[in-house]
Amino acid sequence: MTRACCFLTAVAMRREPSDRAEMVNQLLLGDTFTIVEQQAKWSLARCDWDGYEGWVDNKQWRPHDGPANLGTGHDASPATVAERDYLGAPYLWGGRCVMGIDCSGLTQVCFRACGQRLLRDASQQATQGRPVDGLEQARRDDLCFFCNERGGIIHVGIYMGQGRIIHASGQVRIDTLTPQGIINSDTQQLTHRLHSLRRVM
């Protein structure tokens, strides 16, 4: 298998080897990965950081023999990274950069900046760390998970303390978190139903 590196700002990882296929993730500048399968135009890449796989255009990666890029060890907290670097960034399914980011992409890149490894999807992240026994026990940087009517995890955000959460919904925004869920700061409507909280730091 070939070792590779992302040399562009952001590269789409797609569900199928086609420009029309759904973007499921992004490789960011400096990310290292393994080519699992290579075709004429597309390659199936497995990211070193989280093991996530997707198809990338062969014009958008280069061979790489160096060590894996596994985080920067930023001194700030994940919530601080989210607020300084990503607040106002537009929502983009599969996105992981300031030009477009989804909810679990936001949590993943902010925790990675602090040297903490998170898996890619919200439902995967909900298996990491240890449970927090209710919002009254939550502290800054705890992960907050939200569910649909069937109880499936569909959303994640970072607790900021004092009843506030930063998350990607339409854009990266700060809203109120209650024991019931997220209250949109503009409409005062409940938008996401709280499922659980977990502490990974």
C-alpha cells in the first residue's frame, strides 16, 4: 500500500469514485493517509488520524514517506479553538475546514488541535471517553450529543460552560444548552434534543 500526503488546502473524500458522489469527509493540508486501492482516476484513501476512508482524485495527493501527521498539540481548549478559528464558518456536509464544516468535523478538528484523537462521525464520537451524568455535571470541552426521534445520534457540539454550546448548524454558532437540548439564540426554539454528554479530556 502507498503512503500519501494531502498537499492542497482541502481535498474531498467521496463515498464512490466519482465527482458526483457524496462528499463524506475532507483531507486537510498536511494530512497523511494510506492508499488502500488505486484506480486510473481515483484512489481509496484511509486517513491516518481516524481511519476514515473515502475516494480521492489522483491529481490531489502525492506519495509521502515521512511520519504520520497526528495533531499539533495546541495549548488552547477545543471550545476556544472552535470560537476563535471557526465561529461563523458555513455548514457543509463532510467538511472539515473554515470554508465549510459539519458538526462532527468541527469537534474532530478542534480536539485534534489540542492533541486529542476523535473519530469522524458523531455516532462514533459518542463511543469515546466516559459518560457525564447530566448537564449539571458538565464542564467546558465536554462533548454533547443529540438524537432523532428514534434515539439515533445525529448531532454533536462542544460545551462551553455556563449553559452555552458551540456547534455547526447552518453555520458554526453559539447557542443555549438546556437539559432538553439546544435553544437557538435567534429564534428561542428547541432545535436539537439532548441525548448524552461525554468527557474525552
